Amino acid sequence: MSKTATHEAVKSGAAHSNGTAGTVKSGFASGFVLDFEKPIVELEHKIAEMRTLAESSGMKNLGVEIDRMQKKAHRMREEVYSQLSRWQKVQLARHPRRPYTLDYIERLFSGFLELHGDRAFGDDHAIVSGIAEMDNLKMLVIGHQKGRGTKENIYRNFGMANPEGYRKSIRLLGLAEKFKLPVVTFVDTPGAYPGLGAEERGQAEAIARSLYEMARLKVPILTIVIGEGGSGGALALSIADRIFMLEYSIYSVISPEGCASILYRDAAQAPQAAESLKLTADDLLELGIIDGIIPEPKGGAHENFDETAQSIKLRLLDTLPELLREPSDQLMEARHRKYERIGYFLEA
């Protein structure tokens, strides 16, 4: 990873990944467990205690019981994660231990030169961007970046970009076209920042301009929704030739809480709103809005950063060469047709 990106992570007050992120990490160790995860995590905690007891006391006969409990935990995990509701998938998409854009950049690319600023107002830390290289293939990478902990979340504005963030990405899209670099975007935001300063600096215009520039870009664009894909803030980075979603990510015009507040006058009805929004990867693939689903480890991407990153890499290396072979005029025409097909309906 580049010195620039590392410096930004340190400056924000916390490293963007940890040394154990590539392996399964107990929810108890992280201090954060979702309600539906509790039975699994409690059983895994008991297994860890029994293993510690067996090692310290030399009670080898505990091995049979530990194996039995491990099989039970595995079955329980398979059962729970094969029957998740849409609201439970929303919770997983927002999991605070979930890998973010910089975590994937660190694992996917052999080199990353971060580029800053919109040349008009400033640099938005909620969007990271730069030139990256993967297996001798150079590309432009742009992505939303959330923070871990209070200090970093404030620095990253909770992944909610200001207009200067979108104008930074617009500037770099022009750079990608000039040097004929494919573009990869990572989407993970609850939405664009709705503050007064953002509105004063032209938030709506910046998003609209980003949509316009991505629609007419003459190089391939590939988008991966890695967590939350919320409203126009997500759409501004996802006008693409191919859109993929991680298995437990979400992508919607509005958050379940926002939808519930409008329709039911009660944000607590968010689980019901999530069912109606059809915002999961399975829903959106069925509706023809996305092009594919990237599998996650059982339990979610936060259980194994490395495995998830490898799945993303395989999809990138499988898809980008195909897009790079397309002439630019055909690429843009296909991109336009793709979005024209979204939202069709039939009348009986």
C-alpha cells in the first residue's frame, strides 16, 4: 500500500485494518454481536473455553466433546445464515467490523497512489481515490470510506461525501479517460451528506454531474457494493458497465429507517420497510439491476477479510479484460441500454 494511503489511515486516528482481520474473529472479542449471532457466538465462546481448559489441564478426553460442539456450531451457522431476513442483511451490511474500501485496496492491489482534492474547495476524506495496479493491470479506484471508532468516523464523516468528494471523483474520471484506465468503484455509504454546507456548495449538482460524467466515460467502469449502497450518494459512484454486490450488502434508493419514517411515520418499522424495499443482493439480481453476487464467508465479510478480497479479485480479473476488449462507442451504448432497461414494468 502507498505511503500516502497509510499516512491518511494513521492521521485519521486508527488503522483501517488489524492484524487478525484475515481470520475468523469471535464476536465476543470484538465487543459487537448482532442479536441473531448471539447463540452462535456463545457456543464458539464455550468451545474456546473448553479448548483452553483441555490444554492447561491435559484433559485429552475433552477433545471428543469439543469436536461435537464444533460440528454443532458449524450447523447452527449454516442454518442461521441461510435464512436471514432482509433486515438482518441490512444489519450485516452495516456491521462495524465489516471491511471498508481501504481494507480491500490493501489486499487487492500491489500499488496504490492516492490522489486528493477537487481543485476547487478541498479534499473529502469520505471518498478515497487513486491509481492502483493489480496483476500488471493499472486502473483508477474510487470508493467511499467509513471509519472505525469515533475519531476516525468524524474524520471520514461516516462515509457520507460532501460535494467536493464527488467533484474529486469527477476530476479523476477525466484522468482515467485521458490515460485509458478502467475504473473500479467501491460503494459503501448511507447516503450523501445532507448538511447545510454541502447544500450550499451544490451537493445535488455534484451528484448529477457525476452521473453525467460516468454515463459518457469512454473507459470501462466496474462497481462493487461492499456494504451500504444508499440513495444518490451511492448512485453517484455506480453508473457502471457491470455492478456486483457482496452477498450481504444492500443497495437502495432510501434507507429502511427513512422509508419507515415516510410511509409509517415510525422509524422503528424499519424491518418491515426493508422487506418492501427489496434491497438485498438476491432481490436486485432478480430485478436485473445488478450483474452478479460475490460470495462472502459464512457470517459475513468481517469474518475473513482476505477470503472476501480474493473473491472480489477473481471477479475483477474475470470481468475487466472482457470490458477492455469492447470499443468505447459500443461500451457507452451498452451502458446506456443497461440503465434504460432498469425500472420496466408490465400492465395486465
